Amino acid sequence: MTDAPDVVVDWVEGYTFLGSDDSGHSIAFDSSKKGVSRGFSPMKALLASLGACSGMDVVAILGKRKQRLTSLKVSISGLRPEYGLPKPYTSISIKYLLTGKELQKEHVDEAVRGSIERYCSVAATVNSRAKIEYSYEIAEG
């Protein structure tokens, strides 16, 4: 490990924190159960990170396969225990909505499956704790 951190999280007030990375990007975190929410809850940020990580893989793989993707929406839901602490995700469901011109199902299947099962580091981090299920829908356009 190096002395310089990759990410720093600073307390703002209440349950609001501001995270920033070593490139100057930032994200607000808050607890939606503690009053006015000013950012992502940490657990929803984890789901968003999974969607972004996997989405980047899908875009890259389809680009290599010369598929003409025009839009991609990744919807993620997570299931957590109602009682007890901590409350980690036990299952996560991901749905990809891909739009493009003549997208080939076999390439989309390869991209989505490859991302979740092989390439996405966020999926690799959480899949030992939560079962990840995924599906996709292809729209022409």
C-alpha cells in the first residue's frame, strides 16, 4: 500500500459525508433514514457502483464485437435482511436495457455474462456474499 489514499471521506454534518478520489471527483453520501437525504446511502452507492462497473464492461465488449449500441440502462435492486446488524445484501438483481441497431443476442449475452462472471471487479467483490442474478432486454433503435 502507498501512503496516499485512493479515496477520502469527510464528514459534513449530521449523516452527510463527501467522498473524493485522488483525481478530484466527488460523491455525496447520506442516510435516507436519518432525515433529509443529501446523497446516496452507502449501500445504494454500492449498487450504483456495480451497475456502472458492469455497464462499462458491456459497452467495451460490445464495442470490440462491432455492435452498434446507442443506449444502455442498468437497473439494480438488492435484498437485505429486515432484522439484525449488519444488513449486507443477500441477493442482487441486475437488468440491462440495451438499445442499438441490429444488436446480436449472442454478443449481448457474452457481454453481460462476461461482465458479471469474469470482468467486473465490483461483482467479484460482492458475489461471495450476495447472489447476483441478471437479465437483459434488447430494443431496436
